[in-house]
Amino acid sequence: MAKNRIFFTKIFLETDDGFGNFVRFVGIVVGVVRDKFAPAVACAATDSHVKGRPLEGPVDMFETFHELREKILGEFIFDQDRAVHRQKLAIGEFLEAAFVLVHHHVIHRIPLTRIFTRQVHFGVLFHEGIINCREFLAHTHETHQNSTIHKFSVHWKNIVKKIFSTFERMKNFYVTTPIYYVNDAPHIGHSYTTVLADILTRFHKIIGYQTFFLTGTDEHGQKVQRAAAKREVTPQQHVDEYYHRFEDLWKKMDIENDFFIRTTMPEHKAFVQECLQKLWDKGEIYSKEYEGWYSVGEERFFGEDELDENKCDPISHRPVEWLKEKNYFFKMSSYQQKLIDFLESHKDWIVPDYRWNEIRGFLRQPLNDLCISRPKARLSWGIPLPFDQDYVTYVWFDALLNYVSASTAFHKTYADGTPIWPATYHLIGKDILTTHSVYWPTMLMALDIPLPQHILAHGWWLVNGGDKMSKSAGNVVNPMDYMTKYGVDAFRYFLASAMVVGQDANFTHESFVRRINSDLANDLGNVLNRVHRLVLTNFEGKLPAASSLDDAANEVVSIAKRVIGNVMEWVPQVKLSQVIDEIMSLVRSINRYLEIKAPWKLAKDPALKDELATVLYISAEAVRLSLCLLWPVIPTKAQEGLAMIGSKFTDVNDLAWGILKGGEVFGEGKPLFPRIEEEVKKQEVQQKPKQNKPLTAADVPAAMDLRVAQIVEVADHPDATSLYVLKVDAGEGEPRTICSGLKSSYKAEELQNRKILLFANLKPSALRGIMSQGMLFAGDLEPETHKCRLVSVPEDAKPGDRALFKGVAPSEPRELKVKDFEKIALSAKGGAVFCDTLALEVNGKPVTCDVADGSGIH
Ligand code: MSP
């Protein structure tokens, strides 16, 4: 969310008090960053007056702060000549704002640190002018009392209002799913988007946002009319029966949507007609005789140049028919430049960025006007055009408007009365990107309605190692089957954790079983059961309090605090799979701690009872936090787990260290996620080999699946002196084996735990009898001696994170051969890794290699 980011920073203001003492004010500054600059800024809270030496520390942010302060002061200056006075006001205003913020904090009970996405710390020294401390404080007081500075107060009120309205905006989260075609049987693709929206909503709720979550069904159009005719019922009867399949599934999946919209609802229909009438009155819609290729499946015309190689509809690849008829058109083309300008100034409007590039590329061609009507003679099941009763509305024009009608036409607002539109995120699949990123914003521009803040296009769930699910291929995964067999929360967890938002993911039964067993049954289950059992057997089921913390305990506490901070920061950026990985890293750190402290051994020696108590307290508190943080993903199981340790998740206040106090009475224990004891075949064996077209050099960057991985084991190859056999964790549950010729460059201990870049979709091959499942990358240091340097990934990259070439959308997964890779060349440029001019990045940060410019990366 680069557009409207709030930063929260600590500042130190230091002055001479006029008597040779330095006085330090510690405070906070809250800024709202729009585009590159921060136009609105609040305040500081004085904390302490510290006598002592001038602050030492970084002042490199001085310029930024200086600019910022100038900007604020711009709003307050009433006497340009009195510079010193002006300076006093700057500090005075900081203080005053602090009171207001603290008040806000008390009233709304939101800890300040929790509403901000980022924390930066920097120091600022005030150089210009000496401030007498007492005079300064007296002045601050005066800002309330003295009528001569009345003007200042008025300005101040305005800016506070402005800042607060921004807070209000920032604190709202409105997320939508596409409205699903009512005719379709719900499958995991639909479940994914809806569960993603549900989890994001719950996460935003727990970090203090007001939320609104919309889903629904798309109920007009030719397919519905035909299906109803086939069943010999009216279309209305048909949709009334069928929409339940979605509503029932969402109930079963614990989806807490605030509203379920159906496009056949009278309020929505009236809203669509109102919008059409407005556009007609404004001259944004015109009629003309039109002929062209019409696709029944897609319910739209296609230009000759848009058809596929068989002259069929380019989306469904079904035959098209030539049709000639009068229709109504929306002047979409006249908004092309406005849309381009908008995109250029909102580069994060479409997430991920390679989808932004895709739409920007699409807009390089002239945009056509949009046909928004269908003659009733051909299709009657739609919303009649208000200005011509012989026509109904094109189904996409009707469907897209649901996002606004759902709140406006149904008079819905957030709890505090603020309007719900605009949406924070429209979650969609990548196949409906154009309708959402071209039709929709131009419609809104014409209607003078603000645009949504972001469109997030996720990838597809593929099955059988790379096929798209479809009814006709008979490979649809039924969510109900999974939930019935393995539980709702296990299914939610799998969907949310196994797909990196934006990229395609493969649904195999094996990967499902592996992930549930490793993350939930093993990692989470182990810590919870161990703590539960030990408290039951050693402390009669009552949590003991901790005494003094050693390094190992402090490490758990600091990981817990880091995780809370990162979750707060990443949730608004919708980095869901990273958020889950981060929480699971806390869970794993508790297991590590338990292994180190071995409380089962401590329990044998009564003299070590205090130490045992501390270990159990620290572990229980960290488990409590992990479960609270996982609540959005596994709501029922998280509360069950919390009940086991005598706790529960209530609200944002639970997301802090130290909520358990000791003395909590533990509940009954049971495995939250029983291990799935099924024979699962190796994924490689299961997957059906795909017939793929040969790749050209230009296709290779998109086709390479490059993943961050961490070396977890290093051994010598039993049969090759130059090779190591590495086990690497690429976030897949089970580590991969990689044979690698790194011996002349690295000692085994230098490789242990090191993060590397893995070529994950390279065809496995046997190296001296050991199967190597991929390759890792290194740059040439001394080609003659085969000395090399491993490629480095950004510090915060996690196993499983994908590396992408900047601006290149990944293509559908397939296996590559070494000879495919040899079609391109990777090399180092200024320390970064490039393929030609394409920079390689993980989560937007460069992949690097410390070798000379121009060195090859292999
Ligand atoms: N009715 C339109 C949306 C109108 S929104 C104003 C529609 N409906 S749909 O039911 O066909 O598709 C809904 C969503 O499901 C799309 O975002 C689509 O990408 C998604 N999925 C369908 N199959 C999918 C997968 N296999 N994997 C992930 N999502 C996919 O389009």
C-alpha cells in the first residue's frame, strides 16, 4: 500500500535550556505518506526531560524531517519574520497533537503502535535557535489560552481533523470477492478467493480495522436463461435454488461475510438502472448498428483480430457466430488516456506488479467502446435498460456494479457511520483482470464514483501437475469432500498457506497431507501437547508463573515480538502466505526452545522446579500468541487450542506478550489436528507428464521456478569428491536433496543454514547415483579453479519465496531441462543478478552475487 502509508516514528528533540543543560524530548511523529512525500504530519509526545549530553546517533533522516517540518509549518506560519517563535510553535504543536492522539488512543482503545504499519527510529537535532525550556512550556500552555494566537489554533484544528480523517480511512478495510456465476458448482478456485477474503478481513479486524466483506452471486445472462429453460423452470426459480450452493459452502467454511449480494435483488437492479440513466443523460452511452463475431459462452462480441488461431472465441475457444444488431455502447475509449494517467500515478493499484504491467501493455492498443446491451429478443434474463425497454444490460456491466450497490443501494455503512465504498481490495482471479482493471475503472470515472484502492489478481489452482480445473476435464476438486474428511480449518490453512498470492499453485492430495502433517499436526500439535501434558503432570493443570528469563527464553520473547510487528506490517500489504510462515516460525522457535531446555528432564529434579515453571510459562505464552495470530486462518481450532491452555482470543489487546499471568487452569487436551495417516505417493510420481511446446529463449525467464531455500544439512557425496549432498528446505514441508559442486569454494559449516536460490522446476537428475532435485545458483569467481560464490537472496526472504525477473509474469508451471536454461545467460551487474536487462528479485528486492561485473551465474 505505498499510496497511503502511515509511518510512525520516534523522534528525539534536543535543545539547550539556556542554562547549559541539554534537554531531550522523546516523542512520536505520525506521518501520512502519500506518493513520495508526507503532506500531513502530527505530533510528538514529550516523555522525559533528560539532562545530559547531546544526543548521539543517526541524523541522516534530518533532511527528510526538515522538509516534513517545513511542510507542516507552512500550514501554521502566521508571522514569517519571527523565526524563533515559529520554531516554538513547531514543538508546541507537536505536544498539543500528542494530547489529541493520546485521547484518541484512550477513547478508541487502540494502542498507537498497532495502527501503524511501520516503525522507523531516527534522531533529530534542532540547530536553529536555542529554546528556553521554561518559556517553551509556558508557550505551549498559551496556545490554549491566548487569543492572539487564535489563528494558529484554528489551523491546528484543521490539521488534526485532516490527520484523523486519514486515520479513519486507513482503518477501514473493504474487501470483495468476484460474484460467482450462480450456475457453476463451487470448487476450490472459488473457495480460495473467498477464504482469502475471510482471512484478510479477520486479520484486519484483529489489528484494529473496521471491516466490510462482500461476496455474492452473478445471476443474469444467457447461461442462466439456458440452464433454466433446460430444467423447465423460470430463471428466477433457477437462481433462487442454485445460489444456496455458494451460501451453504461459505457457512460450512466459517466464512464471515457481512453481506451476500445477488444481482437479482431489486435494490441492485434499481441501482444499475440509475447508473445507466445517469450515463445516458450525460451522453456517455450511444446506440449504433453493430455487426461482429459473437461468443455465446462469453456473452460478448470479439473483433476479428481478437479471435484465436481457429477463429474461435479467445477465452473459451468455442465457435463464435456472426451477428448484426443495434446495440448501446459506453464510450469507454474516451477514458483511455485518463486510465493510463491514473495507472501511471498508481503503480500499486494492481497487485502483483506484473499484472499492472500486463494492463499497461494492453492499454498501448486503442481501447474500443463497450457494448453494454443485449436485445431482449435474444436474451431476456437481464436488467432492462431504463431508456430502451427492448434491451437488457450486458451481464458484466450489471455484475461489476455490485461492488458499489452492495453498500450504497442497501444503505450500509461501517459501524461508525463512514461510507463503505471505495473498496480497499477487489480480490479476483487473473482471468478476470481486464474487466476489473479496464471496464470497471472507466465505468466509475464516467459515473464520478471514486475508484477502488487496489485490485489483487491471484493465480489459479492447478491440478495434476499443471492442468486448469474444469468441469469438462472432470478434474474439479470438491471443497466439501476435503472439509468433511479433514476438517474445515485444515482446509482453510492449506489454501491460505500453499498459494503465494498472485502465483499459480498446484493442488495435489500429497501436498495437502504433507503440509497439514508437518505444520499443524507436528509443529503446532507438538508444542501444544507438550506444554499441556507437562503442566498437567507437574503443576496440577495450573500454569505456573515465570521467574528469571535466560537467553533461550529471551530469544523466544524477542521472536514473538518480531512476529507481532511483522504481522501488523504485512497484513495491510496482503502478504498472507508470508504472514502465516512468520507465525509458524514462532511455533517452531517454541519447539526449539523446548528441545534445548528439555522440560521433561527438568521435571525429574525437584530442585529445578522454578526453571521448569519458567520454561512452561514462556512456551505457553508463545503458544497462546501463535494461536491468537493464527485465529484468522483456523478460527475454531485456534480457540480450541487456547481453551486447552486456559485462555481464549478476544481482541487486539491479546496480541501482546505477557497476557497469561500464571494461575490459568488448563482445559481438556486433545490433538487439534490429528496426523493424517495415509500412504501418500511422492508428488513426482503422481504428476502426469505434460506435453509442452518447446521453449524459446524469451519464454525461459517466465518459465523458471526460482525459489528461496535454506540449507538444512550438508554431507559429502559418497561417490564424488567434488560434490556435497545438501538437504534444502524450499518451504515444501519435506526437504529436497541437491547435489552440488561447491567443495572447492565452501566448507561444510559455511553452508549450514545458508539461504540459497534454488532452480526448483529443473528436471531431477542422478549425479553419481544420487537424485538431485533441482540446482542452486552461484557466480563465477575463478572459472579456472571452479571457485564460485553463492547467489544471495534478500535477508528477509523465506524458504519457498519465489524469485521473479522484474516485470515478467510467471508462466504456468512446467518442468525445464538444462538445455532450456542454457538458452539464456545470467550474469552479475553491479552486484545484482540479471538475465539480459531483467533484474532478478525476491519480494521486490534484488537477488545479488558478489562477483565481478559480467561474471556468469550458473
Ligand atoms: N461472475 C464473474 C465475476 C464477476 S465479478 C463482478 C466470474 N465468475 S466465476 O464464477 O466464473 O469466477 C469467479 C472467480 O473464480 C474468478 O476470479 C476466477 O478466477 C476464479 N476461479 C475459477 N477457477 C479458478 C481456479 N482454478 N483457481 C483459482 N481461481 C479460479 O468470473
